Amino acid sequence: MRILPTRLALAIALSAGFSAPAHAADEYNVTNGYTLDGAGLGVHGVDTVVLSTMNAVAPGEASHAVVHDGVTYYFASGLTAERFQSDPERYLPQYGGFCAYAVALGKKLDGDPRYADIVEGKLYLFVNAAVFQSYLADKENTLRTAKEKWPTIKHSKVEDL
């Protein structure tokens, strides 16, 4: 689903007018308006258990939704939803689902589950194929830099970076 340009412009204009601190929602890459409960949809609705254990994209279903820390995650089955509920941190992507390469540059860009990597049991997402290839050329440095940068941008609004 695409955001209409006028809605996007309105959202940016409204957010620019407020000086309130960033909220937890700013720490997660979510798509708003996709869930019945109003919580943003994480990881594009892809099953994070399958993605983080098999590096495979399995579309989740609303019938297997779990809300964690204000974000809704969809799962392909009740079994993967239960696994997630038992240990969410194990299956969540790093950096709130934002692109790890962008985080290393001090930015928050969309993390696309089609471009994912699992390193030492941790899931990292990337914005597109070109960025993913750049990451693969220097994985260690990218992940080290992203880990250093994340605490400084974690609570920042996307539009402020």
C-alpha cells in the first residue's frame, strides 16, 4: 500500500510542528494503518521467526498477529507466533528493523526483509539489493559502525536524521 503524497506531506508538516521527544514508535520501522488494533506493522508483515532462523521470507497473516512493544508482527502459523512470544528479542531484527547499513551512516531507512542477513544469530535488514551488496563487501565494519551509531540515533525521529 502506498502512502498518498498529500498524506505524507501532512504527516511531515505535523511532525515538524511539534517539539515533543521521540517515542518508542520512532525506534521501530513500522507501516501505519495496516493492523486492526492501530499498532504499526513491523517487518512488512513477514514472519520474523522464519526470517531470523532460515533467512527465508514467509508472509505472515493477520490471524497470527502478535503485538510486542507497540508494534504488530504477523506470523505464518500459530507455532511461529508462539515461538516469537516466548522470546521476542531472539527473533526481532536489529535496529528496530531499520536498514543496518543506513544506521551505520547515522540514518533510519526502511529495512526490507528480502535483503536480510543473519550474523551470530542476529537478524539485520537492508533497504535494497545495491545497499545489501555494499554491506556484503564490508560486513564487519558496517555492523561495528552500526552498533556504535545506534545508541545515538535510536530515539531520533526519522525525519530528524
